[in-house]
Amino acid sequence: MTMVPITLVGLHRVGGWNGLVDQLTANGDANMLQAFPGQDLTGIGSSIGSTFGVVLGLGFVTSFGYWTTNFTEVQRAFSARNASAAQRTPLIAAIPKVLIALVIIIPGMIAAVLIPGVENLKRGLPSDATYNDAVPLLLRDLLPSGFLGVALAGLLAAFMAGMAANVSSFNTVFTYDLWQDWLRPGRDDVHYLKVGRFVTVIGTALAIGTAFIAAGFTNIMDYIQTLFSFFNVPLFAVFAFGLFWRKLTGNGGFWGLLSGTVSAVFVFVLNQVGVLSLSGQGSSFLGGGVATVVAVLVGWLISRGGTPRPEADLRGLVWSLTPADVRAVPREAGWYRNPTVLSVLVLTLAVAGYVVFAVV
């Protein structure tokens, strides 16, 4: 909610949407008004290659990985009261997620007009600001002192909520899925509680440590997308492959996941040492695409030499082995509880967002 007043006050300061468009155009930043080909985002020189990078690298592998394998998001669906509510969870969450893009993208455009330091960055001129400073600088310059305090409190609360969700997810996955199931099964609850507390401390320390790594990136989104390409994307590739191919073995899944992560890291290193030249998030999109292909290919090759699980064990887990009546989720009364309606609504909002920029 902190970004809403920034967006409204910023638009008022620049003369509304038309005023923002006119100033960006006059400053030579008209490319910020176009969703595609997004060459500033990807760092890919070819307009066709950049469009494919955004659509496939960001829109498919990275986004699908986020929505289906990010435990913080999946945890919400697991806590739903039934399968129908769980199915609606990501769809309902996607509605504000689409709208949030407006109060993230537009303030960045406003910063390019109102904040001299950010404008100098766009020109490649010396500046004492970074792109990560855009929100703090907008808070400083646009909001009155009293409201500034409320906005900062809201911003910190959002950071704390996100941190709490991620730490909770980290210790849950480690304690239950790794420690309890594989490393130390059969212990009492007190033992697992102590492990969970210990892992929480370790996870927090790791999070603090990674902040120093994030400081080496031009902006925080490059860092986030890089992490997604390393971890979420190969996990999604293996997850989706196992969902539709019943012969995937445990070894195939593990080595596919590991090789996918290594391949994404390899692409990132190639970009860092200058073998590739992708200045934006293009290396993350390319790394995610490579990780997907490598994870599936390695999983397939290793599984061919292994023994798949009996089909009876895979019912309910693999699509082709699960009868349609088992896959079916009972529908609840009310159009607002219909996943199809919610899906169309989300898609309409997403398309409308692109159309707004396409007709500028």
C-alpha cells in the first residue's frame, strides 16, 4: 500500500498520465512506455530475441516456477479448507498481483522524470543514486513528513512479513521434508521443534549474508530473477516433467534438478566474465531456459536406466495414471468461486495492462 500514494502523488506532480508520457518522450525515454521488445530489461540486442526472452524466460519458466514451486506461495494453498479453495488460491492472489505491477512500474517511470540521480543513471552519467534508491527517493521527495512515517512503517511491515514467510517456509521444508523424512526419522516432536528453531536462526543468518551479495547487483530485481533461475526454474522443470511422465525416477529427478541449477549458474558466470553480453535480466531468462532443457534432458537420460515406481504408487501424482473422476475438483456455488471465471479475469487484467502501454 505504500506504493499507492507514491503513484498518485507522483502522477499529480508530473501532470497526470499524459504529462508523464510527454516528459518521458521529450527526455528520449519513450522506450519505457513500450512493453515489448523490452531490450532494456533483457539486454538482448535483437528485438525478436528480446521478446522471446521476456515471453518464454520471464512469462513461462520463471513465472511458472514462482507460482508452482515457491513454497511461500504453495503454503497458502496447502492451508486451504478443501481442494476447490486450494485451486482458487493462486488465481485470487494473481488478481492483486497483476494490479500491483501498476504501482511498481509507474513509480519507476516517475522516478526517471522527477529524480535527477535516476535520470543520470539512464543517461549513463555519474550519479550518487542507484536504481534501488528510487523508492526511498520518491518517498523523500513526494510525501509530506507525517505521511512519510506511515509509509515507511508500512514498507518495513511488508519487508518483515515477507521475511517471516520465507523463514517459516525454510525451516518447515528442512525440518519436515529433509530432517524428519530422510536424516532423522522417528524422533519425538520436541526434537523436531528444537531443529526448527535452530534452522530458523541459521536461515536468518544466511538471509543477512545474502544481502551483501544483493548489494553487488545494479537493482534488486536482477538479483531476484537470478536466484529464481538458479533454484525455482529447475525445480519447476523437474516437477512438471514428473507430473506428466510416469517413468521419471528419484535419481533422475535429483540429478535433473542439480544439473539444471548448475547450468543456470554456468550461464550467469559466462555473462559475468564477458563471454555473454547481457546487461539486464537476459542472463536470468537465458539461464532459466537452459536450466529447463538440461533438467528435463538429464532427468530423462538417467531415468531410462532406472526402475520406475509401480504405477499404483503414482496414482494421484502423475496425470496419465490418475482417473478423470479423481482429478476432478468439486465446484462450489457462486461465480466468484469458479476457477474458469477467475482465470479469465486474471488474463483480462494482464492483457489490459499490455494494451494500455501498446496504445501510448
